[in-house]
Amino acid sequence: RTMAKIRRVRTLRSVVLSLVATITALIWIYNLRAHSNLTPSGSSLLAQHAFVHRKGHRLGQQQPRQGNATRPWFAIHIGPPKTGTTYLQTCLCKKVLATSMMERDDWHYMGTCPGRAPGTTVHHNIIHMFDPMLNKRFKRRIRNSHLKGTNVLLIFEGLSHINSTQIAELRDFVAPWFRLRVMAAYRPLYEWLPSKYNSLYKPARNPSARVWPGQLTSRNVSGKILLPFDMDRRGNFSSEVVAPIESLRLHVTHSSILAFQQQRIDAEVIHLPFASHNPKGGESADILEYLICNLLHARQTCRSLRNGEIRPEGSKNPSASFDGDIIAVAAYQSGLIPSSVSRKGARIIFESYYKRLVESLLRQQDTAHDNGSARTNVTTSNRTINAWMIKCLSDETHDRIFRLSWDTHCKLFCTDNQDDQEHEEQRHWQGFELNRHRFCSPNADRIVADSRFQRFVRENIKSVV
């Protein structure tokens, strides 16, 4: 009797599963027929579905549908790193902004969401992005956006350094369904280089910067001294970042764009409005607003941003300075602070102390700039401060950085008009002068020996955990 009951249950379960499968298939066929005018031509709907899901095939191997101008856009912001991608991603992962773009302007954000931001849809490995077996969710969302005629925005800085084979795969993956637009952000090299250096070795993510030199972490990592920016003697940064730029005389953004253009992809350089681009040093327009209003032309969402109806809630990923850590290590080695004080805590309070010295430099630069002073005046003000507690790179190295920055800039933006070139070079030099302090670091020995600093340590070190 028990076995008979088990057989009846199994039979009933099989019938129910068969009914569910049949109903699901009917609904799926009905939906596809309802959207048949949006699907690629050249094969039946069922054949297309089988083709898409067949192991080893790519969506891009289908025949492009007719009417290129009627297809939605697939816009990709490829970075490169240190051009505001983290901020844009975390803003667009917020439900309020994402919903507004989707419902009011037909733009669907489908990029990565850094950290703990909700909504992650793309694995950071480029292989996972295009393999139908490893990223089915991403594939499904691509098809849904295509069926609805919705534009897609993807921000994925890993695409800035993929090889030609992967670029071709990206093109073939998107082409039958969307019009592809690739954007790469530009940041002057005199800004990008120090930002990239600090990002590679930032203290917060560097196990060697968690304990004092000579101490060991819980995982037996020895504490080390972090070194300030240098073009030639900084291991991977010098060999893998600086050397290729100097040999090719190409900005990283330019190299990325050329790689896509060689695969017959429409790729363009965009000027995102970083605050430092403003000659007066004030805040420029927000890069999120610039992307939505000027590049995507999402009018309703743009209006809401400008009216304050939507407030961006993104988190930035600024490059951490080494300045506080350099001073902290010098103070520790001189005996001003005991080993019981955490290196992280000391780094934080000494960072604020050093900012006062940098502000003094910037005030002198601003005064020189407002008065129309020549290059030598700013250099003289640098040397005055160098004699005190800040040391900068040599004038020869500064000239080398400027020439490299200008050459890469000119290859991207210069015209054949000689007057225009001279004017643009002058503007580039002014921007370089305003950012000259990025190549300076604390003169730690003099700071530690200064009585004002020692008093600052005595008054603040007790608050450090």
C-alpha cells in the first residue's frame, strides 16, 4: 500500500511538472511573437533561441537585423582607471537614479556595482562577461533590453586594457542587437600619473603599511616604508605604467581608443569635468551630470538632477596620499611616538598636519597665477618651501613630466593651426603649474625636527588608537 501511494505521488508530480513546462513554453512563444519586429531577421524564433543557448556560440554570430538607425544604443564607458568610474558606478547602482533613467529616458544601467553597492550584474573577469555559460544573467538582461528597445549603459574600466581578440568578441556580441558606442575618459597625464601611483600602493590596501617597519602583521607580512612618487625607481609602476607611455608617447586613454578603432568600433575620447580642470581650482560640474546630460542625453533624468529632485549618492575612490604615512614613519623611527600607537591612526592625524603646508604652497601658486606671473616665479616659490619642509622633484624631472603630458595631450587634441597649438600648450602649462604640488612630498626629517611638529605630536598622539 505504501509503495502504491509513492507511485501515485510520483505520477502526479510528473504531470504537474509537464503542465508547468508546457504553459511556460506557450507564454515564452507568445512573448517572442509579440516582439517579433524587434528580433534579428534571418531565422525562425525557435531557431534563434536554440542558437543563442547552444553551448559555445555567441549572440554576435547571428545576422544583424535591418534598420541600424532604429536599434537602441549600447554605450560603454571603458575608463581607464582613475577617471571617476567608481563614483559613476555607485551613483548609477542606486535605485532612485537607475529607475528614473529606465522609466523616463529608456536607459538601463547594466554595469558593475563596486563594494557593497547593490545590483552587481557583471563579474570583473572579462571572460565571464561574454561567456554564456558563466554569465547567463547578463545575457538574459541584454536580450530583455533588446526586446524592449531600451538603451544600455555599461561602465566597466577593465575593458580599457583588453586585447584585440576580446574587443572583436565584444563587437560581435553587441552588433546584432544594438548600436555600439565606446567612450574613454581623458585626464591630463600630470594628474593621472600621481593618482595612478597612489592607487597602486595606497596604504589602506597595502599589508606592509599596517604595522611599523620591523614589525609583522598577523599574517607575517613585514612592515615597510612607503616611498613617494618617482618616475624611474618604483618597480611595476615605472616598468608597466610609465615606460610604455614614454616609449609610445601615447596617453593611456589614447591607446585604449586606438585598440577599439582598429576593430572598426566607434570610439571617442570624452573630457569629464574634473575639479582640477578649472583654472581657478574650484569645483566644476559633476561628472555624473555631465555623463547623463551631455553624453547620454537622458533629458528627464538630467532635469531632475539639475533641479535637485534626484541627489547623487555615489562613493568616490580617491587616490590615498602617502604624505601622512611618510611623516608617521619618520616620527616613529625618531622615537616621537611609541610602537603601541597604530600606524593607521598616526597616518591620519599627520595627514591633516601636512595639508597645512600644502595649502601654503597652493596659496602662493594662486597668487602667482592671478598676478600673471611667469613660470620662474612659481618655481621660485616652490624652492622657498623646499628649503622649509616640503621637497619636490627637480626642475629637470618636472620638465620631463610636462613634455610627456603635453605630447600625449597634443596627439589627441591638437589641430594643424600653429596659433591654436601654442594657445593650447599655454593652457596645458597653466594646468600643470596648478597641479605641481602633486609631485611634492614631506621633507620628513625636517618636519620631525621642528618644535611645532613635536608640540603637535604631544597634543594629539594620545587620541590615536
